[in-house]
Amino acid sequence: MPEYLSPGVYVEEVSFRSKSLEGVATSTTGFTGMAHYGPVRYPGGPSRCEPRLITSFTEFERVYGGLEPIEPGGSEHLCYLAHAARVFFMNGGRRLYVSRVFIQPGGGVDGGGNPNYECCARHAVSVAPGQNATWRARWPGEMGNVHVLTEVVRTKLTPYTDSDGDVQLKSVKAGAVIEIYNAGETPATGNNPVTEARLAVVQVDADDKQTFLGNGGTVSLASNDQIQLIEMRVRVSVDADRIDAYEALAAHPSQKRYIGDILQLEDPEDEDCVVWLQWTPSADDFDAARLVMALQGNTQPRLQNGTDGSLITTTDIAGNEADPDDTEKKATGLAALGEIDDIAIVAVPDGGGLGDADTAAQVADALITHCVTLRYRIGVIDGPAQSSLNEIRAYRGRFDSKYAALYHPWIEILDPTSRPSQGAPQKRLLLPPSGFVTGIYARSDIERGVHKAPANEVVRGLTRFEVNINKGRQDVLNPEGVNCLRFFEGRGNRVWGARTISSDPEWKYVNVRRLFIYLEHSLDKGTQWAVFEPNNHRLWANVRHMVEDFLYVMWRDGALLGEKPEEAYFVRCDRTTMTQNDLDNGRMICLVGVAPVKPAEFVIFRVGQWTADANK
């Protein structure tokens, strides 16, 4: 009870209603695999290397690169991750976390087999004897071999004479680089080269008096001198379609838009910037002017030595957990996705492109283990490419899990990176179905709800399926839990199955499994407030009413079976669910039962003859 220690009026807020329970998101998806660029852990790299949330394919391209083939180990591979992200959003996906996997050629040289600081593209620029400024890619990958061009931007300044007779400059702060021309000279314009003899750096003393430091010491200004402020513009040409520009950059650390702060490794102004500048100025303020000259005069501004690493393995996809004793060792691969609570759907688009069926099965095992361990997510497994009927059945027979679903066959699309040439058709690609299917999962959840089976849904963005699955073939595959993708004349290309790869008939259907994941996760997150509350009838009633209200909404939305709420669910939380031993040990036990809606897989009409004189 509150304390009342002295006379007075006490106004208190109390609640007369049960707490509400909010459902968790079910459409958030996680992918892991190889990409051209983007966040990945490496010693000496940015600390923020966790999977990035992507909400459109345009954003994916900016962070992780495009659809062009990737070259791990020097051999060309289709960038399945990028293609999967593209078709995920095309089929209705909204939120995608991407965990990039990168393996340095040779396994790394940091002693732990991890990519090291030198795995990123770089280019050194000589500023002064023994002093280099180095452009570096923020992330490893051949995409980091970008073209960096530094231009000078000139702005005219007006000198004035103060009360002491000294020439000063308006609106110029310490560290600004200026260019000095005598009266009658023609000042340079645009990006014309700067010269050391004309440059000076503004210094400001404790009395706000300006002095001007040239290469040979302090220089004096005349009131009729022509002064120009020198700033930098950096253009980073990533490819033909992307040029990132950074304006009004200064060369001295005391300036607000110091280039070392705007384009820094750890926390740049643009979190998706491709490059950063490694530069440590000396105590000499004129280094700012030297840096401007060096960057503008750089004749080979392309970064070099960035590679796509080595071909990843199933172990790399599974990844490593973060080391709690070493902040440098972040989680990788699927383990990195495990740190994000929002994810409900997981896939590994690279799984089928790393090798034969055995390799694909190892990737699927890692995905299943990930989902079983974390409980509140389901994995979408790709069958091997070009599998025959017997091969896909044998592949399905390797697994038994209620936390995953298998889809077959692969899907053919027109290559978005190619164009038809004279007399030759546009190139075609085969993609695993997981990117399409996860997008359909998300679309079905958003439009109908997680209780709706993600089947009989149109597959967008394809030309055809790799093989034609007819009714006879599906009669064999469907009972074994292989979800088929089929073409129907007049109805298009559709997902025609919604079964898990579980042998337990209680968890046969994807929507039932996902409905319980949704319910369990919502209860988990929404009842944390109850921990350490007094374990009495008031708490039991509050929890019971909260869960009943939540289930009532689910029943009303069609997620549960039954004509009345009493037929759809029950919630018990009282002395019938708890013994005295439970109470003595601090346990509150709530029993929840629900009747999920199962999909109408087999719609049967029985038709018979009817005679006019038959009894009604």
C-alpha cells in the first residue's frame, strides 16, 4: 500500500480493467547469404555490423549491392540473396533483415579465421612526407573498388578592417582553408587546381582575432585582397547508376563538416556511405591545406584490392554466436538473425546454389536447427535445383520438423541485368522458390492474417516453373509434405501446398504451426509485466481476462474454429491449474486451449440425381 504519513489530499491513479495483449508481427523475414557489399563483421571494422532492416529492393541495392553475379573464390556465382530480396518485395514482402556472410580468401589472418582489416578496398594518397590519407571501403567486397573524386568548391569572402587595423574575414571559423589573390589578379574558379603558395588556414585566438597560417608561417591580408573559401565536394561513383555526393566538406578537425567526421568509419553522416577517409592530421594546422591539395590532385582515385572473398560453406551460413567476453566478436550468419526478436520467417536463398543435394541438406539442417532453437519462427526450405520426382522425395525424407516447410520446383525468370540482343532472346535464370514464397507468406499475413494458409496464392515475377507439376505428380508429393508450385490454365502460377515437413499430424499445416507461434510469442511478450507480481487471485483473474480478450479477437477474425467463443478456446488460471507446491515455488500456471482453423485442402462436392417427386 502507498504510505500516508501526513494529513493531506492524495490523488492516485488506479486501473479497473485487465491489461491488453498485443499480437506480435508475423511477416518480418530474415535472409542470410552472400552479397556484393554491406555490413559484416571484421576486426577493425565498424561496430555496427548487425543485420540491417530493409524495406524495399532499392534500399537493398544501396546497402548490399545489386543483382550482378558475385565472384567468390574467383568463380562466378549467381547472387541468389539479391534476387531473393527482389522477388520477396515483388510478392508482397514488407520488412526484411539481411545477414551478410563474407569469408576472406585464405580464411583470414587475424588468428581466428575471420576477415581482417585489410580485406577492404583501399587507396593511399600522399599528403606530406611520411603522411598518407587513405580512402577505404567501409565493408569488404569487390563493390568497394569505387571511384572517389574530390573537387574543390570556391566561395568568395569579403575582407574587412577591424578597429585595430587588422584585416579579418566575416563568418569564417577556425580551421577554414582560404585562397588568397592580390588585387588585380584573376582568381581561379570552379575546380581549377589549388596551389600551396596561395593557401592559408584560419586560426582564431582567445580574443576571437583571426590570424592566417601559410606554409611558411603567418601571412598578412590586405583589405583589397581577393579571398576565397576552399571547401571540398566528394563524389563516390559506385556504378553507372549510383553516384553519392558529399558537399561542403572541410579539411580541419575543428570545422563543423570536417571530412574525417562526415566520412568516418564508425558513425558517418550517411550510414550507407561506401567509403571512409583514414587520416590523422599532425599538430600543424597547415595540414588542412595539404589535405585539400592531395585529395584534389589525386590522379588515381579508384580504390583497389576489394574482393568478394571465398565461397561460403554450410558452417559459415550457420554462423557463430556473439562472444560475451569480446565485443569485437559479433554474431554471424543465422546466429546473427537469432538476435533479432521480430523475425518470424527465415530462409537461406544460397542453400541450393552451393553444391549438390548433400550440401543443400546441410544448409536446410542448419536452418531447421535455427528455427527449432528459437521457437518463434519458421524456415522456408528450397529443394535442390533440377530435381526429379524421386530426387525431391528422397530429399524430403531427410527431414522431420514442425518448424520448416519445403517448396519445389525452382522458378525461371528473365534476367533483370540483361537485355535482348539482335536475334537473341533475353537471358533466363533459375531461382530457388524461397524468395517468392517468403514474400507470399508476408502478403498473406498482411492481407488475411497468419491463420490463413499461404497457398492458392499467385506467384509474381516469373516466366515459368522449372518443371511442370501436374495432378499425378502432386498426388505423390503432397502426402509427403512437399509443397508444389503449379501452373493452372486461366489462373496463373500458384503456390499449391501448405504443409510442414513434420511427421506429426497435429502440426501438418503451415498456418496451424504459424498461428501457434504467433499466439505463443504474443503471450510471451505481452505477459512480462506479471513477473514478480503477487501470485494471488487478482493476478490470475487479470491474466485470464487479458488472454480471453486476445483470443476473442482472434476468433472474431476467423482464426479459430467454432460458432461461439466457448467452442473456439478456453483459458484457465486458478487453483485447478496450480498446486500449493507451484505457489510455494513462485509458479503461476495458465492453461490455454484453442481450436485452430485448418485449411480446406480437399473441397468435395457430392452430386447425385434428384427426381421431381422425391420427398423433401
